Amino acid sequence: MIPTADFKSIIDQYKVIFFDAFGVIKTYGGLVPDIHKTFDYLQSEGKEYYIVTNDASRSPMQLSASFNSLGLESITPDRIISSGMLAKEYLDLKVNDGIVAYLGTSNSAHYIDNSGLHTLPVSAIDESNIDQVNALVFLDDEGFDWFRDLNKTVNLLRYRNIPTIVANTDYAYPLNMHDVSIAIGGIASMIHQIVGKRFINFGKPDSLMFTFAYDLVRNSQPDITKKDILMIGDTLQTDILGGNKFGLDTMLVLTGNTLPIDAQTRINSSGIVPTFICEKAVL
């Protein structure tokens, strides 16, 4: 197994740190203990940091507020890069009119509402407006009826040949130490298998997520290269695979989806190898 490394000695090698959110900074129990020390240190050393998350359920402002309410004031909205931002950018460029239907909560619809398009939850789509639906977005695993609205989604996609965007590609997320819940990426994968159409995936491990984050960094620091950036995550198939494919060094932490007891087994079975392994992203 890759030996567990000292967190501080690793981050000292990089100028920019990308953090996943859930499983790295916070878990189902709240903030990872002492995580504020990490961000205090990064600020004191003048290192840039961003939260690169597949969470499309809330806006950057809402995500920031959730961290602030837990006492982590250093995560401001401008430091959050979410897959919902990419979905919004796509809609702005590619969908000019009509209805954008979505699966998710009203909070998750923040991104597509801000695109100036007419947005409706899938539950509000019927025979009177289905011909006007020009895009569908998978945003969140809550806010809809899993039986009625998932069936409606399948038939909408059978009837309408429209762009279908998966803003969060995560298949599952941990509820507690033992259980997981199906995430919207898992729902989208199931529907993809049923309808047989290609969906547009945003979020890790897709390279567009990392390109978006990299471009944002280089807008303010044009001398930064990929060798200057470290991606920290708890999930091999999204955080680590995505970072590896984009050419970043990666750190797997063992506070979320990947537990110490099975980390080596998962690495061996998946073939996804992080550059470093640390118990947690804390000094």
C-alpha cells in the first residue's frame, strides 16, 4: 500500500490546492475535526485554494453559507467551483428558448434559473408543455417523487430528442459510517441505460470540471501550471481519477467514501492510484 504521508509536508510542495467538499472538509457528522487549521495555514502561507465539488444542489453562495454556519469562515463563494456552474454555462451557450426541465429541489434549480430560461420541475411537465421542453437537467436526488417523476423522465426522453445534462455524476454518498444513499448520478445512469441516449456529464471525473477550475486559477495566476496544483478527495472514481486524468497530483484522504480498512483493496481493484494517501486533510 502507498504509505500514509504527512499532510503538511505534502501541501507545502504546491501553490494551489483543490479540495473536494463532502468527505474531505465535512462529513455526515459536521466538519472534519480541526479542518479550520488547514485553511488558516493556507491563508497564512498565501496559498490559493478552491472547493471543487460535484454538489449541484445549492449555489456557491448557499454552499459557502453552509460552511460558514459550521464555523469555517474562510470558504467564500468565490472559492467554490461546482458542477452546477458548468451546467449553467452550457445552457447559456446552447439552449436559447423553451423549457428546461429538471430533477431536483428548488434550491438546486438556482443555476438554471439564473440562465434566464423558463425552468420547470419534471413534475410540472405534461401534455400541454412537453413539446416546449428543450433540455433536461439532473441536479439533485431530492425534490421529486421517485416513482412518478422518474417514469415521467424516461418517457420525456423517449419522446423528445433533447440535450440531457447530468450536473452531479456521483452515484452515491455516505449517510453514516455504514450506509450510503443513491445520488443523482446513480439515477441518471439508470435512466441512461433505459433510454439508450448519451447524456452530457459535468463534474468529476469529467475533464471539463478540471478545465473550468484550472482556467479560473490561471486567470489570476497565469504562471501556475498543473504541477503546482494538488487535488484532494475521498473518492477514487471521481476526485482521484479526474485529477489523475487531468495531469494533477492527487491525494486520497480516508475520512469519507474510502475507509482505511479497504483503501488498498479499492485501489488494487480499480487501478486508480493516488499520488499520496493521508488519513485526513488536517495539519
